[in-house]
Amino acid sequence: MPNHDGFLGRLWEEFPQQVYLVGKYDDPRLELPADDTLRVFIPDLHWLSKSAQDRYPKDYGFTGNNLLPDGRRPLFGTFLKVLEKVRDKDAQSGGGRLEVYQLGDAFDLWREKTNAENDASNAYRRIREDPIIGNLADRLDALSVNFVSGNHDHWLPKVVPSGQMSQRIKKEWTAAGGKIRLTHGHEYSALEMGIPDDIQAAAVHFWRKVEPSKHGIGIFSKNSMSRIEMIFKLRKHGFRKDFYPKVDPDGACLIEKISDIQDIESKYGTYLDVAPFSRTPENANDFSHVSYLQFADDIIASEFSHPKDHSVHAIGHTHGARLLVDRIPPGRPHVTLDCGGWLGLCNVLLKGKAESVMVPSAQIGVQYGNDIRIYQLGGAE
């Protein structure tokens, strides 16, 4: 059965000493169905053909081709092997189900497409015909992955040939009986909404020396949480309202055995409760000034106007993995599951080191029942 423990065991088989907990939230009030279904969410990949990737710095782009410490196995191909094993095992045993979703920007058509091309068809074809990326895309197809179209691949529904994942591309999906909503996430960005996609796509070619972004992810120590809570206390006593809390997770934490997860939950914050943060429209709006909270207020606002009640909203786009918990009246929890990305760098905690270290981002979201998690794959040398 593909539950959390079984899936984690599969990850350990292929990623020994390479699986880190970024976030975890488990609450029966989410009311997610107990349907024996493990759902895996793959965030931004930003695939390019080799010819297009060569236009950008070597360390900028899809991290999934980086090798594990054995020097032989690439990160993303090894992760796909895990999914293939889970799928094949389920088919043999007849128990449980595996559902996989890709949350947009799988294909970076913005950077692949030249400004001289009238449409993105040839750009998509070049990526699919790349010997390395094409193989990965074929394996995703074979897993019947459901794709969200993002901003960098908003042309995807128009350019994918019939039969090649064409029936599994949507702007928005729902899962778990409608309790999980899946979008790319760019629709909550004021910048993205204010500038048409085609203009943004043309503009990316002016930034050829773009550097890998760095993202703070992972668990929150007691000290980190205390610093945030101190700001809230000072505000209650009349301290400056525009003095904003510093929200910096301490880094993803290595998981070596099942009991480690319970130990991490007892010692650290594995998600961020955003209900106490200020929403006032004046200067004290934390959601406008604290980067870790970006989009969270807009996502919860969309839930108030949405005809269906969702317990989880899964996104990519930001490339910074985080797990935020809010409240919808009358107190029902709502989770923003930002699954991160396979682009840029993130911080992980290594044994024997006082400070976290930056490693290539390679995150996934996982849901089974009311237990929601984010893992980082790879990082230790």
C-alpha cells in the first residue's frame, strides 16, 4: 500500500542519507478522504533543450540532472525510478493507488522559444527531442502524470501533439474528492497579472546572466518561532506596527528512520501558522512585506469566494518550498502547500554543522490521508 511510510522506504532505497523533511502537517480537520491514495506533487522543472540551456550560466536551470554522491545517478531520473517502483508494486498487489501531478513550468517555453518564432510549437519539440529531457518526459507520460500549465509553459495545451499527455493538461486540477486544489500559483502574483505572458516571455531573453536563486526552506527552531512571536507581543503593547517579523526557516532536516519524523515534530515547527500575522491594509500588512508569506493571503481570499471548500491548495511557481496553515471560519484549517521547485538552491541541515548549507533544490509534495509533507531529495556529500 503506498502510504507515507512505504513511500519513504522507497525513497530511502534510492536516496540513502539524502531525504530531508521540509515541512509536515497532519490534522483530521482537513477531512481529506481515507481513499488509500498517495498523491505526489512535482513542482517547477523548467526543462530546456541543451542548445537553449547553453545560453544561460551552467549552474542556472533544472537541477534534476545533477548526480547523487555516487557520481552515477541523476536526481530526477532516480526519483522517477521510485515512482515507477511504487506504480509497479501497486499493480502487482492490487492495493492502494498512486496519483502524480506536475504543478506547471515543466517546460520552460519562455526561454526555449526565440523571439523570431511565431509560436511555441518548435520550442516544445526541441525540448521533447532532447535526448536527456525527452527521456524524462516520456517516463512522466508513462506514469500518467497530470500537468498544470504554468506561466512559462502557458502555450502547452496548444502545442502538445494529440496523444502525448494532451488529455492531461489543465490550468487547474482538483484531487481527493475536490478537497485539494492544484494551480501553478502565478495567478496570485501582481507582477504576473499586470504584464501579459507573451511580453514576459520575450523579456526573459534580456537576462542571460541570471543567477540561481536561494531559498530558505525547512523546519523552524524554537528560537526562530520565539523571535516571530516576540514581534506579535510587542505590537500588542503599542510597538511600531510596521516592524515586521523575520521569517527564516532553519533548513530541511535529514530523515534517517521513521521515528525521526516524530522527533522532528516534537522539537521543531514543521509548518508555519499564518493566522497570527497582520492582515491590516495599512503598513502593518505582514503578507505584503514578509517574502515567505507571499500569495498566502490571496490564496485564502480566493477560498472565501470559491464555490467549493478546499482543504489544501497546492502550488509551485515561487521555487521556495513552504507549508502554511491558515483558518477558514469557523476555524477549519486550510493548507497552502508550496512544493518548491527543481531550480535554484535551498538550505539543509547537515550533521555536525552549526549552520545550514545551500544545496540544489529538488523538492516534492506528498499527501496521504490528512498527512501532508514536503521532502527535499539530495544535498549531503
